[in-house]
Amino acid sequence: MSKSQKPFRPIRDPFVVQEAAGVAIRDRLGDLTPEDDKVLRLIGTHLGTLAAGDLAVYAQAGFERTSESWAARKQGITAESSSRWAGAITKGTHDQYALARRGQLAHRDKLTDGIRMLTHRLSLPVGEKGTKGKPGGYRSNSEWFHKSRRLHILRSRLDHVETDIATGRVHVVRGGKRLARNRHHLKAAGLTETEWRDRWDAARWFLSANGESGKRFGNETIRVTPDGEISIRLPNPLQHLANRPHGRYVLSARIRFRHRGEEWADRITANRCVAYEIHFDVVKQHWYLTASWKRPALQAIPLAAARAGGLIGVDTNADHFAAYRLDPHGNPVGNPQQFPYDLGGSANHRDAQLRHALSQLLRWASRIGVTAIAVEDLDFSDGKTREKFGSRKSFRHLIHGIPTGRIKARVANMAAEQGLSLVAVDAAYTPKWGAEHWKTPLTSSKRAMTRHDAAGIAIGRRRPRAPDPATDETAPHPPE
């Protein structure tokens, strides 16, 4: 390797991804009466007010969070609801705070990356060209000036974030920051004030109940029987609305979970805990019930066992999955396959497109009889900052368009449902080596190969590094 070339970075070994233990299923609450709708709205509004107040106190409490303060908060909420509702509200507050805290730390890292890149580029002479892996100086004095102003802005934002982190304070908007901002831009959002108010109120309701093993059907607050009857333990101020003894209200709707219904029925019959959440979709004007629980964590199988039946190497791109089948020895078999998706439009459309493409990929894998899928363990946390690529907006949009987060959240569980193992592979150099070693040899008059198809082969063939006896103490050594 010449001195001018960038040295290769170490490549992480592939590994088998462990299946997530959480399960969530949802079904619509149909045939609700106007009285049912009224009661659900009153419960959601009352508990939502308590949840908002608890979150406001907890988010500004600094690091003064002890079991005593938790008990005091729960005791105050219990007087306005019940002990179990108070437990669900305080737990939801802790979960929301933890999520905001992780986002706060990620925001700090992003600001730090941007400041570091701006400082580097501002230190270079105007017009100086960059090298491979290192951007150069800015193109003009005007751009240099604007970037120097931006550096001051990022430093000011970082100071505020560091102060919040040091004091333990987070900024959370119940109902969502985007929806809150839409209030000031109703025309651009395509909403009237009444429509916005309905969405805002529904987003701030609280209708979640934690499960409890040993209790009847696994939940005392929102109880669902095997035949689908739903009863809710009303908060203390709403006890007068009860239509059953002991302050319970039974909905006229019956629930029927079509997906994982037998697994759910087995749990509640054995009185094992199941958490429930009732949600109102303002656009569709429908109520939904979500049931969730945890399954025992299963030990992931060894990597060699996952590869024993052959696998599919998948290259993730901004608009499609490029997949290639490999036999147990790593040889490509058949022709490449592509599974397109469109990530434009609304969030629901993007999610549906990605789910559809993954479903097609997994069905193809099951049909051809492989036992595993190898995907890139992508992480663009350092590469997504706008300061690194400057005016290269198209490349920034390409990086942002690759759905790394959604894939990580979906593909492991979807593959497990099909009985397939998921192998995560370091993405380093896979497009380069795939194009160099596989694109040309496999291209023929009957087979068209792209760079992405060849990258799928490189992904599927990646193996763990062999131990180095000189540096690895666990590697076998020759006899002396």
C-alpha cells in the first residue's frame, strides 16, 4: 500500500442478532356506543392531565430522583386515580424521560461532530482542496464567513445542552413537538384549528395499564377476557360512570386478536402479565387496543450453524434491497434479486413500503430454503452531519435516505417469524470489494449485475477473522 492511500480500518466480525423479546399486537375496537366513546375520552383526559403534571415535575427535578420521591409522586397521583393507574403513569414518565435523555446525549454528540468538522474546515485556507476522507477548505470568503457564524451558533447550542445534561433536565412535549409546531402553521399542515385541537388532545391522553402476573387475566386495570370482553377500572373521580360493580366499566365492543391470538389467549388464561394501551386514531375516527408482553430471551445460535443451510446477502440502499443467494460454502447461486421501496411521502407510507419490501425478501428466503440472512450493520452517526459534506446535498440526502434505524427495528423480529437467523455484518468495503471481485465475472448476456448486487455477495461471504497466534492468547500455538 502506498503512503498516499488511506489505511484500511479494522473490520468487525459478523454475529448473529438475537431476537427481540417484546411482542405487541393490536386490533380495532368496533361497535362502541356513544357512551363508551364518552367514557374513554373522559378517562384519557383525566389521566393525561395527571401524566403531564408528573412528567413536568420529573423532567425538571435534576438528579433528585430517589425511591422516596417516586413514592411521594405516586401517592399524590393515587389520590386522583388509583394505585395501579398511578404506577402506570409514573413508569411511563420514567420511560419517556429515559428516551428523552438518550436523545439529548445523541444531540450532544451530533453537535460535537459538527463543531469539530467546522473547526477543521475553517482552519484551512479558502479554496484548498481536500484529500480522500478529509474535506478541504471552503470555496469562498462568503461561505467561510457564514460557516464561522454557524460555528458560534452550534457552540451556543452545545453549551445549553451540556447545562441540561449536567443538571439532569430534559425537554419533552407530550403529544409531540411536530404537532405542537403545527399549531402555528395550520395552513401549511392542512389543518383547521378544530382538527388540530382534536389531534392534540388525543395525543396527550393516557390510557395505558401495566400487566401483573398472578392477577385475573394478567391485568387488573384494563382486563380482557378470553372471549374478548374489555373492562376498565375507573379512576376514583370517575367512579360514578361505572356500569359494573367495584368501579369497573365494561365496553360494548369485543376484541379479537387475529395475529398471535393463540399466544395471547394462553398468557391470559394462565394469568400471566399483559400490558394494554387504548389509542384513538383521529383521522380514521377509530379506537384501537394494543396488547404487549415479554417473552423469555432465547440464546442466539452459533454463526456457523446459521450459515450451514446457506444464506442471502442483502445490500441496503436508499430505494431497494439488493439480495444474492449463497450456498454454505459462500458461492453465489442463481441470479440477483431486488426488492424496491419508496421512502417518499408520509411516515405511514414509508413504514408500509419498508415492511412490504422486507416481507417479499423474507418470503423469497423461505421459499428457496436458506436458513439465514446477512445484512449490513450500518451506522451513519458520524457521517450524517451536514458539516462533513458541505454543499454535497445529494449525497447527504442519499445517506439520510437509507433506512438503517427502521431496518434494525423490524428485520430481526420479521426474520424470526419466518424461522430465519439474522447475521449482522460490518459494511466496510463491501461495495468496493463486491464490484472488484464479483461484478464483472458474474455479468453475462443473460445476467445483469449491478454494484449493489455484487455488494450483496461480499456481505454474505464475510467471515470472522482468523485468530493471530502472535497477538491472540486464545489461539493455538505450535508445540515448542
